[in-house]
Amino acid sequence: MNTTFLEALKKSHQVSEISDSISRQLNQKLDQTDYTYIVDIIGSRSPKDIHMDIQDEKTGEYAVLREKSPIVGAIQETKVIKVYAHRGIKKKTDKELNTALSEIVEGFSFGY
């Protein structure tokens, strides 16, 4: 996986610009007009401070779920790339789309 791409995704303020860049490159690679295919990168967040209804007997503070459950600490943030297309266009096969996206991601550079 292209580390430049992964590093860019970590900068949340650039995700919409990256989505737009990949959308343009994908349409060009598939010989389509701009925004025939739209690429969206969706991120999930890991829970930070979820307080429980359990209070510490000594301090009176509410317990944080992360401290009580190892499962919460194991939840990682993820990014998902989704491709949207208008119903009316001739759809490329999943293999064609995946191949084109893989090539774009592998060769990704974003002003670095």
C-alpha cells in the first residue's frame, strides 16, 4: 500500500480534496467525463471517552468505558473508499473499478 496515500488520509482536513483528486483520476482512467464516477472516502472514529453509569466509590467520578473494557481499546479508526455512479451509465465491472482504483492509490501523490 502506498504510504503517501495512507499518510494523507490521516490528515482529516485533506480527505475531501483526496476524494476529489481520485474521482478525477478514476474518470480519466475509465474514459469518462468528470464526475461520472464519484469517489468518497468515509472515515469512522474510535470511541474516545464514553462514561458509564458506574461511579468510583472513592472519587465519585464516573468510570470511563475504555478503562473497563479491552474491546473498546481495540476499536480502530477506519477509512472506506466508496464509488458512486449514475444508474444510467454503462457500469464498469467491479474488477475494472478495483484495478483502476488500485493503480491510482499505488501511484498516489498529493502535492508532496
